[in-house]
Amino acid sequence: MWHDRLPLDQGEALLHTIFADVTRHDLVSTLRLPGPEPAVAYLRSTIVTSLLADPEPFIAAFTRRYQNDAGVTFGVTTHSGFLVCA
């Protein structure tokens, strides 16, 4: 299955050409992880990583960038949302 992503800004502008009222709801949060391991596991599972001939340098760079001390929470910012039209 293939999905085209449409950023909220573009979707809002596009829907305003059709609907008189478009209400945007942003859902911004931080996912707290005990360390980078779950994020690395996710990164390894993505299509982009699977297309790399050798993904290890990419994984290593990500891990270095987000290395933290033991006991420190690893935060991942999340941002999604939805548009309601009338």
C-alpha cells in the first residue's frame, strides 16, 4: 500500500479552496523513551534504512547524535493532527 503524505499546512490550504470553514487541530507531544534503543529499532525497520547498502554508519550516526547518560529519558517530539471541514 502506498500513501502520499500531505503536510497539515498544505492540506489546510488545499481544503480552504473547497470548504468555507477548515479547523486545524495540531497534536504535538513528546514520546519519552528510557534510551535510544526503541528509536534505533524503529529506524532499522524503515524502508529508507533498508534501501541503504550498509545501514550501520547511518544507525551509528543516529545513536551518537542521541546518546544519553544512563537513567536520562530519551525524548522524541511527535507532531500530527487533523483537519475538520464544514
